[in-house]
Amino acid sequence: MRKSNTLPWEHLRRATYKCGERSRCSIGFRYSTMSNTPVTEIITLTSNDAMKTTPKFQEAVELLRQSTFEGLQQMYWGDRVQQPGIRQWFINWDHRPQRSESTAAIAAQIKEKLEAVVDSPPTRRLVAFNPYPPTKCFAAPFTEVIISTVKPETDLNEFSKIVDASLEVCHDFEGCYGTAWGYVVDAKDAKEVVLLLGWESPEHHVAFMQTEPARRTTLPYVEGVEDSTVFYVQSQDA
């Protein structure tokens, strides 16, 4: 297959807003009210040189792994393929995490480690993926991540059907490991949706996007969103 340096979802106009602009927060694990809904936390880190030259990030991961935060499950991380200066940290929780007095000290240490390796405050999203956990997406050699802002006038019930349809056609296509999607549950100003797709390679993704089912189901999705950020991550267990 022909290699491409452009993203298959060009219709989505990548980087039309800075990632996390609507959900920016300081490091510090400031979580909202506890819920029984399983979520995946997506942390975006704009890294400086210390990310690659020091073990600070790995130390932050290890601190969280050894902490007493309830509900912590599997973690993954990886740098964006197209933007290696941006690191993504994915954390599966069996419920929305809650900061407490018993975890405050660990949270402060994690914050200190991460502040040493970033140029700007990290952003975070809590996403209620279906299916959960989105293990197949992270088990793939490449994980495609699509973060979109839904138009205010979009009917979410109809839009959910559109997302289901756009991902369903991927499942039987060669090179697709699995898909998952969900709404951001802690968004304040706008409704965001995140899609995950596991691919054998970007070339398999490009080939899929050239099919009639992909073209047919992608257009309604694009019409329902204001903007999107699309990137690949070669994730690894954290």
C-alpha cells in the first residue's frame, strides 16, 4: 500500500482548536463527584526535553500505580506519531476517581513529576467508552484517536447512532483490531466525543477510508461536529 503523510480523516480538519482548550486543568487530580460509571482518563502532555532525558514521567506513572487511588485499572501511554512532542497517558478506572486526604500526598508528588517534563499545563478528559475497557484499541500497533466537539444543535440520540454506524463498518475490515467511543463526562463548555480505533498500520486505515462504507458513514459524523483533532499513538502498557 502507498504510504501517506496525511491523515485519512482530512474532512475533520485536524487541530482546529488546541487540544484540551475546553478542558484544561492543572495537574493535581481534581476529580468531580464519585460515580459508578467506568471511565478512561486521557491526559495530554506537551513535553519538554526532560520528558525524554529524565525518568520523571515513568516515576509519575509508578507513583500512581503504587497509590491507594481506588478503582485504578490498566494504564497506557505513547507519543503522538505526527507530533512526538505530545505525550498521551490513558488511565482506565472502574469508576470516576475521587481525590481524598489519603491520596493528597501522592497526587502532589505526581503533579511535581509531571510539571518537570511539560511546557504547559496538562489537559485531561474523562471518557465513558463503550465498550469498556477499550483494550483492543490499545492492543493494536497503532491507536487512532479522534476528539471532536459536537455542534450545539446536534441531536445526541441521533448522533450516537451515527457514531455507532461509522465504527461498525470498521470491524470486519482487514487490519482493524477494534473500536470504542464515548462522550467526555467532565466537559464544561461543550459536548466532546472521543473515538478510538485500533489499526495494524496507518496504511490499513487509509485503505479503509477509501471504501464506500467508510465514505458513506463518515460524512454524517463530520456534519455533526464543529471540529476535531485526529492523531495516532503507538501505545504501550504503562
